[in-house]
Amino acid sequence: MQLGGGSFEEMASDIKMHSRKIVLFGVGVIGSSITPAILNNLGLINKVECCIDNDSLKWGKTIDLGENKVKIYSPDILDKLVANIAVFVNISRYAEALEQLEQMDCTKTMICYIMPMMCITNFHNYGGKGVLQTSKKPVIPKKIHYMWLGGGTLPKNLQMCVESWRKYCPDYEIIKWDESNYDVKKVFIWTRHISMKIWLCS
């Protein structure tokens, strides 16, 4: 599976040039409102073939995308779709979704866009109004900060998140904050949680 990136305009150009159909993976807030709004602005909303979600309670239901009602399926539907597909991952905890997609043989020829990361790359703030980035110069530093307090071992699911940042954002600096580089006494509740061995991650 190829990972797509860059600007929304470059993404739209690639999808149009290769006549790709779009599959939305995840129909929560990002997949049912943010990504459709972006696709609508780019003139791509009619290229959405279907939606997929791991929540079986959503299967068979539809969501409104523009003038169309689009059906939600199990991710297994990808096996039945033609290869010229762009999968838009609309899940903020995308590492597991990417791992799931990479394990499917049918995705080898597909391109995948991680919409939370695309939004970070493409949006910036002017006076409280989100607008598309118009500059080639990055406006948000390529840094991912996370905090782990208490000295305990990072749980496996959180280790997977950190590993996914390294894998999918290789040009980002990953900064870990803990007791060695942050004065936790500044925030009373953290000191209390640490003494009670309640581990925190944000």
C-alpha cells in the first residue's frame, strides 16, 4: 500500500489523473463531516465509492455525502473493489487501521491518505478561521510531543502509537516529556497521580 501525502490539491490532482475511486475508512466525526467537506471543496465528493468501518453496528447504514447516500460496509469489502482505489483513513488513532489495511492483499495497489495528518499538514489558522495552506513553507513545526509520567513502562498500545509516528512521520521530531525534562511539581494533580502510581499519557 502506498501512503499519499502533500497538499490537498496534489491529492485531488492524483485522484483525478488516475481516475481513482475513494473509500472512506471510519465514519466518526472526521469521516462523516471533515473529510466529506474537504472532498466537496475539491470537487471529489462524487468519487466516494463507499465507506468502511470496523464497527459492525454501522454496517448496512448510510451517510449523506453531498447529494448521495453512501453505504457503510465491513473493511472486507475492499477485496471486492477494483484496484484503483484511494483509501482515506479518517481515524485519529490510525496506526491500527493502517496495520489492518497493510495485512490485506487487496490493498497492495491502493493509495492511502491519513486524513488527520493531511489536515495537520494542510490547515493553519488565520484569526480563528481555518484556511487551506497557501505557502510551500511549513507553518507548523514537524514535532510530535507526548508525555509519559510515573516511570512505568509504556503500554503496548501506546508503544504502537509512538512506533507509528516514527514509521509514518519519519521527518518529524518525536519529543517525550517526563520527570527528567519537565517539573511535574508545577501541576499538583500530576504529583498526586504519580504518588498513587496512576500513569498518565497525553
